[in-house]
Amino acid sequence: LARRLVDLEAQVILVDNLFPGGGGNHFNIAGIESKVQFENIDVRDTPRVAPLIEKCDFLFNLAGQTSHHFAMADPQTDVSVNCCAQLSILETCRHHNPSIKVVFSSTRQVYGVPQYLPVDEQHPLSPADINGINKAAGESYHMIYHNLYGVRACILRLTNTYGPRMRVKDARQNFLGIWLRRLIEGSPIDVFGDGRQARDLNHVNDVVNALLLAAVREESGGQIFNLGASDPIELRDLATLLIEINGGGEFRVVPFPAERKAIDIGSYCGNYGLIRDRLDWVPQSCLEEGLEGTLKFYREHYRHYW
Ligand SMILES: NC(=O)c1ccc[n+]([C@@H]2O[C@H](COP(=O)([O-])OP(=O)(O)OC[C@H]3O[C@@H](n4cnc5c(N)ncnc54)[C@H](O)[C@@H]3O)[C@@H](O)[C@H]2O)c1
């Protein structure tokens, strides 16, 4: 997103505390360092965050605790980042920059175990883990500030996002990162369960397109949109595809670790018809090409990511 914004000649301020378990990585801004203002700040540190928000036209509210397993182990930290900090950010917008446009990145995890597929925005919310609950609360705060105080906010419910510059060090955030790392290192990929769980993957370029549309299109205010892909794929088939693209590798189907099984949502794919109809967003990346480019990126730059 920062790279695209720099290309668009926007003035960009990045706020990230680079906490070790997250995807923050200085290498991700290699080449654009001189064109962005980077602030190593925790979003919970309101006195330092507020003056930055006060001067912005747009806020891409992406910083978050993103690990579902970490949230189960340390729910209070997840609340502090994904709920309390969100309230402070919105209070700052309300009192000091009410004309700002906020785009909040939420997650498909707010739906919990799908009752039907593809999941549309009318699907009941029944988060299967603490992180899903806190992200759902984060959404609600944004909607309240939009509806009651006129702080224009749009929510995107992201599904599995992949592409260059994601965290691939371990399985803390998602399965795909560690799969990419293992493939490049020549180790087998672990596919949990029977491998028949479907996922809809979005390339980061498509997600960036959605973030930009949500920011600039006036009609996005007060709206909640799913992202998604038209070609969901079962994990077993995804592993096979990755191995084929990689030109080698193997996968093992192994039982779910108990703590993962407890919060697994089974198959998911999102209905993105609403954002397609309202904001003209459609995912444009081809999965094979996207995965190929991603593998190529990490083969070249792995030293910066693990
Ligand atoms: N990537 C996905 O598949 C996916 C899926 C659903 C939702 N999301 C949402 O998208 C957003 C971005 O996620 P991502 O996948 O890019 O993860 P990421 O870890 O790469 O990015 C999150 C960033 O937030 C920063 N951060 C965490 N806590 C912070 C704090 N207290 N103060 C300041 N910075 C902090 C991290 O250092 C990291 O750079 C998150 O809000 C996440 O919930 C992502």
C-alpha cells in the first residue's frame, strides 16, 4: 500500500511498532524510505499517534494484532490493540480531524464457522476465536463513529492475503507464509486435517486496489465489504499447485494440532458481489502467476524474512 501511495505521489506516514511477532519489516520499504515518513510508534500510544492523525486526509487502519493463536494465549493484548487503540484512534478523528476518511481492515474471521458458502455480508457474525471477537468490535466502533459522529469509515473484511513482503518466518499469522518458506528451504509442507478446507486467496495487489477504492469513493462511507476470490481452492490442491510452480517439494497431510483445530473455521470463501457492484472492485490477479511471483520474491530476498 505504501509503495502504491508513493507512486501516486501521496504524502505517506507509516506508523508501526515493528513488534517481533508481526509482519513489520524495514526491507518492505526498501527504495522508498526517503519518500515516506516512518514512525516507530505503538498505536496504543495515543499522545504520539494523535498528532499524526490530525494532519491526514486518509487513514488506512491496518496495524493490528493478527495472530489468532496469540490472541487465545494473550487475549488482553489483543483487546488493547484491536479494540482500545481503535477507540483512541476514532476519538482523535472525531475531535481533531472529523473530515478524515478511515479504511479499517477487518477479517473474514468475524463470521466464524460459515453457515453457507460463499459468505456474504448478511451472514451472521459468530467469531470462533478472541481475535475475531475483537476485530468485530473494532468494526462496530468504526460504524458507530461513522453513524453518530460523521467520521467517514469503510470496513473491508479481508480473506487470506498473499504476495511479496508478507510475513513468512513461521506459522504465527497464517499457513501460507510458512509453506512458502518450507518450499524454498526444501522441507515438506504440513497440510492439516484432510486438506479439503477451501480458501479464497487474494493477491496483495488486489487488496491494495480495494483499500484505495474504499478510501477515495464517497459511497464507501458506512459500508462493510467482503473481499474474496472467484476461484476458491482446497488446501491440498493449493499445496500441489505450489509444488508444481516451485518445480519440486512435497506435502504431508497431518492431523490438526489440538489448539488449531479448536478455532479452525473449516472451508471459507467470501461473496464479494457487494464491493464489485458498489466500488467496481474485482480481483484481477491470477493465482498461479501470483504464487509464482511470490515464490520468486522470497527466493531472491529470503535473508530479510527469516
Ligand atoms: N493478511 C491477511 O490474510 C489478513 C486477513 C484478514 C485480515 N487482515 C487484517 O489486515 C491488517 C494487516 O494485516 P497483515 O496481514 O498485513 O499483518 P502484518 O503483521 O503484516 O501487519 C500488521 C502490522 O501492524 C503492526 N502492529 C501490530 N501491533 C501494533 C501496535 N500495537 N502498534 C503499531 N503497529 C502494530 C505490525 O508490526 C505489522 O507491521 C490487520 O488488521 C489484519 O487483521 C489480514
